Amino acid sequence: MTGGIEAVGSVIEGGMLARVVEPKAGEGDGHTHEGACLNCGTALVGPHCHQCGQHAHVHKTLGAFFHDLLHGVLHFEGKIWRTLPQLVWRPGRLTREYIDGRRASYVSPIALFLFVVFLTFAGFHALGGGIDLGDKVDLNGQKVSVAEAQKKLDGQIAGLQAKRAAALKAGKPVTEIDEEIDGLRGALDTVKAVKADDVGAFTSRMAPAKADGSVSSLGAINSLWRKAKANPELLLYKLQSNAYKYSWLLIPISVPFVWLLFPFNRRFRLYDHTVFVTYSLSFMMMALLVASVGAKLEFAPLVIIPVLYAPFHIYRQIRETYGTTRLGAVVRAWFLHWFAAIALVIWAIALFGLLLGE
């Protein structure tokens, strides 16, 4: 129940962010009930004040409040319903029309991207996707509670310390025992971090400080690698928890790769490529969400169709956006698939570094 409420909250949050970027998306004409603007006092000659832009009529009922929530924040009607069909079936036409200035009918790329990002991650959360380490952790291949894992690790460390003391007394080497203890302590640290849900404490323990209190880059990377090996599920959980915050990085990372499809071509500017990338990423995230729903429901068509359609979607968007030949679009789509994989790796590495630096 809590997960569902949080998911709805995430969608609303995404809609609010998109609303900031594109405040008039999906709005109707309103109703003129006043003779002068309630905001600045200018005489009204239409449904909006020509001086400050406010609606002529201000709704003051509870029903109107919830209507505005659906109508405005979630773009429940208007531009969104004209944009989505174009994005799914005619992405190149949508991209080209927006670039050429025919924008009144469509949600802007960045507004749509923000909304889709939150919708996608809210959907993952509602589906129970990803790794849920809030109550359980993976210990030696078994899912156990955080408290139980901590208790077992404490017991194993105590046992090894006793074994180490006995080995020292007998004059035997303790190097291997020390390595086991270090590994268990690392696992114990990650379990405690999950229990506290403290990313800052988790990442600060990853990177040992230098004498002046700063953290060396090489030491941070080495320590992060050791922690990742000790408990990769925790690290993945933290990455998933923070991925949506940095999803916007995919845009600047991807744009140079799209430019490489048309190097030194003066017809197309970086702005064109940015619009292309932003709309494309919005569709791909929606396709990923649909495939995830299909996997959760064990309904194969919902998984297979988005996977098979994604390459054709890229082809259509390239062909209609840039006016290429069929062969040119196919070749560029092939290259773009590899570029997309590289961009995702770069983004994951960047996210890795940002998480480490928090």
C-alpha cells in the first residue's frame, strides 16, 4: 500500500516538474467571469489577461482543484494525448515539427522527458522491481532480515577472531583469516548502511580519507571495488535508488553520438540532435516500463513487442527527422544502437562516481 502511494506521489512530482518547464501544456481556454484581471486589474478582453497572462476566471471549488490536478499537473488532457501517439508511431515527424517551430500541439521534449522519467521509476517501484533491501539482504545466497544478517556476521567475525588468536598462539600464519575478517566487516558495513538507509555513510566508508581529510581518487575507486565485490546487491540497490535523479545526464551524453551520425553536416545543429535524443529517450523509457509490466504479469507479448519495435522506432525517427534515405536510416540506426550502449555505460560510470561523491 505504501509503495503504491509513493508511486503515485512520484508521478505527481514528475508532472509538477514538467509543469514548471512547460506551464501551459494541455490547458484549455478557461471562462471569463470577471471584467478585470484579479491579478493586475487590467481590463479583460478574452479568456486570459493580455498584460500578465493569468486566466480570466479563477476556480475556487474543491472539484475544480482536483480537475486542475488532473488537467494541469498530470497533463491529463490536451497536448499529452496529441504528443504520445506521435511519439510512439511517428517519432520523426514529431521531432521535425518541434524543431521547425510547430509546437502548439505538442508537449515539449524536456517536459515529456521529466514526466516519463518519474512515471517509469514510479512504475518500477509499484511493480516491486529492482532489488529490495529494505527488509531483506542476500547472505550466502539466502534472503534474510537485516537484523538476522547483522547477527550472523557478528558471530562469524567473532569466530574468526577467536580462530586468529588461536593461530597466533600456535605460531601459524593469519593472513587468510585477516582477509576473511576484512571481507565480513565490509559486508557488515553494507548491512548496517541498508539498515540506516544512509547513502552518505555508505559511500564515505567506501573511500578512506587521506591525512588532510580528503579522499584520494585511486583509493576511492579501489575501496568502492572492494565493497562492490563484498556485496554487489547493496551497491546496485543504491544505484537504482538514485538513477532517476541523474537520468537527465543521458541527454548531454547521447547528443555527441547522434552528431557523429551526421558529422560536419551544417543542416543539422546540436539543438536538432538534442530534441531528437530527448524524445527518443522518453519513448525508450516508456517501452522499458511496458516490458517490465509484461514481465511482472508474465505476459510475453508486452515484453516482446517493445523489444522488437524499439529498433524500428529508432529507424523511423532518424528517417523522418533528418530526411535520409531508407538505407541511410538503416545504417545510422545500426550505429546508433552501438552508440546507445556506449552512452549507457558512460552514464552508469558517471552515476557510479556521483554516488561515490555524495
